[in-house]
Amino acid sequence: MAHTGTTQQYVLLPPRGLRATGPGASPGVQAFLRSAQPGSREVARSGGGQVRFRVVDSIGDDGAKLIEATPQEALALRSAQPSLRVVPVVYYSTAVAPRRQVRTPVPTLARGITSTEPLTVRVVSESDCAPVAGAFVLAFTNLAASAGAQAVTDGDGVARLDLGGPSVPVERLYVYPITAYWTMRQDGITLTDGAEVQLHPLDLGYTDCLRYFYRNVSESAGEGVTVGVVDTGVTEHPDLVIDGGSNTVVGEDRNDLSDNGDGHGTHVAGIVAARGTPPTGIRGIAPGVKLRAYRVFGEGQNQTTNFAIAKGIDRAVSDECDIVNLSLGGRAPDPVISAAVEDARALGSLCIAAAGNNGRGPVSFPAADEMAVAVSGLGRIGTFPDDAAEVDEITTPFGSDEADFIGGFSNVGPQVDLTAPGVAIISTYPGGYTEISGTSMAAPAVSGVAARLLAGSAETLAAPRDGARSEAILALLVASARDRGFPDPLEGHGLPQPC
């Protein structure tokens, strides 16, 4: 056949699940997948001729394959192996709440600009006036139009904002530090050149939303349970103990579990199982678990593939992780990750996923998969400073306790199973600690609660690793949930409670 078109990546799947074994297995597909190992391949297609494609990676000997082929070759492959599923590679991101962005620079809108020199703002610590480097500063002159200027502070804490003058009225100012400080929001101010902005330092003994609903417990809580964090990797941190895992990114060292530079996976891991002691460290929901890291995001990348995620889930299940945390998401349903989540449920592991952060949009995938547990993001007034950027996330309806709200970022819908703290959560981060919002933070809170419930149920913990076991873990979670007074699409069964 003619080899035309641009080469793309596809995932080859058996009729069911990730591996060509078990009910509904096709001997032909099994033999084909076993023969298709990394390297170039040719396979005869029905009607004669050859189909060329390259196998890039594999999930086990008879498992799913990542291949490169043209669309024409993929079509011919479907004809050659009619029981084989040929699925395009799609991409996923971490499930953190989006931050505001300046979309329109001021000079393109403003009239009567008096200066082309940037206005400088110095960001410092409230406690000792030390400069805060690397903070993202946004000044909106027209918030509705997303017009203004933005910059990152230098080593002296100085951000240079192109606002067109030395003294400019600003509708809203935001500052997002990397670590060690709370975010900041100010309304209706006039910024003048050389202005100083002070940030509140994080207090590791502070009762944030997570610690309000889940008090710190002993270091042994969750002992006997294994939790896998499928994410951006986890950096070395004094509050974290990582018991192995795997890197499933094509071309990277499978033993490189370290954070890919994003920090997300380290934050998620701390929510599950940090072992620090306030006020010099922080403690997660289930510090006694065996915590494993499955890095599925490449170095410096903010997206990953369905294949890398599926391989990470598969590795976690093979390593007998009882709970698999998925603080990531995409839009459309995807058979590759569905196959991995379904296999996990069949083998006694429960996947807990972030509902997503599209501002009341529909639940993201894989949280929307019926075999996953979808978690929305709960917030509480009074668990972050009054001038923090998270004030933006306070929205109606409020719960039975009028301080409770579902974060404005959180996706909602009939697939939501549970809710958990996801607004302004303090946790571990490369180089220290930071606070982040998103359903990415809510999912690991539920993973930690699930671990503690499972640790407290000797019968379920010791049960054979099959579908009945994973259903029993889910039943423990659901039975523990307490209604917080929100409509079902916002909170599902409610807020789960550890034993």
C-alpha cells in the first residue's frame, strides 16, 4: 500500500482491558500483540499486502502497544486485525484550578499613555521584608476584558509591569508566589512606581481547609495500605517517604520518579501521606501508607498521553496498590484509560480521580468513567486569608454550614461521587511547601481517607484482589460520607470520613 500522510501515534488495545487475556480474549489478537514488540514491524493484512508501523512502547508482553503509523496505515491495521482497537493518542493535564491571565496588554487599549517605561512593584515577605523571587504578578486595569500587565519577580522581588504610566488605577492586583507564601488579591488600588506589596508567609500549623475537615493523626494511620500517585513524579522531601514506583514516559529512565519540574505530584503526595509534624512540617491524611510514585509526565511537560497514564495505572495495580490517585484529566472519554481503570477495578484496586476545573463544567475524564471515583473540590471560608486569591472561588450555593462552598473552579455533574477539601490546600512542594487549589487536591484527600478506612477493615484488606475487593473499598468510602448540604451534582454522597 502507499504510505502517505503524517505519522501519528496510536494505541493498540485488545477487545477488552489492557491485556489480551481473560474473558472475551481473542487468540489472534493475543498472538499479534505478543509478536509486536518495540521496533519496526510488518504484518500481513487481509486481501494481501503489508501494513507498516513502528512499535514505540508496550504494556506487558500481550498488552497494549504504543505505535507510530500514518492514518492510512492505521486504517489498514484495523482491517488486518478486526478485533484490535486502534485508538489515537490523546493528551491530559494536571487538575489544578486555573489562574487568571492578562489577555490584552494595556498599550493596545489605553489612550493617553504617559510613559513607555515599566512600572516597578516589589514583592516582599510581610514578616521580614525579604524579597520574594519568582512570584507571578498580574495587574488588571480592566478585569472584565482581562486587560492589564503581568510579570514575574526577579531575585530582588521586583516585577516590571507595562501599564503605561508611573501611577495607574488598577481594578485588581494578584500575586501568586511559588512557595512559602499565601497568594494575594487586592481590589481598587492605584499602583505607583516603586510600590511594595507584602505577602503573608505560610504557617505550617495553620488550619487550612484540609486540616479543618481532617485533623492531624498519628504517623501510623493508614498502615498496611499501598497508595499509588499517578502524576508528575515526587521530589525528595523531608516529609515524604516514597516506596518505589515507575516512570512510564517514553524515552525516560523508568527509575526516575522525581518531580518533572512542575511540583504537582509532590503536592498531591503530601496530601495523601506527608509525615511531617507542624509547625516545622505538614501531615497528610494517611501518613502510614506505603506511598508509590508513578511518573507519567515528561521532564518539563505540562501534558501527558493516555498511553503513559494507562501504563502508570497498570504498573500501580501490578505493584498491588490498593488505591490509585489520578489528579489529572481531559475532556472526552478515552478507551485507553477506561481499559486501565476497568482492569484496576477487576484486580482489587480503586482509582480515585479529580472531577476537573472548568468552572462548573461537566466532570472531566477519567473521573467521568463509571469505574472511577469522581471528586469535586470543597472550600471553607476562614481557612485562607481574606486577601488571598482564593476569595475568587467562593460561590453559591453554600452548604448546610454557610461557610462551606464548592470551589468555583470545580466541575460538577451526575458522575460526582464525593467531595473533599480542594481550596487553598497547604502541602509539600519541591524546596518547601505551598498552597494550591483544584480538584487535584481533593482527589488525594479522598485517597487518604480510603486508605485509612481500608486499614481499619482487616477483612477487606486481606480479601482476594478482585472486583469484589475494590467494590468493598468503594462501599467503605460511600458509607462514611456525610452530606454537607449541597445538591447531589456538586457533592455526590458527600464528604467521606476516616475511621
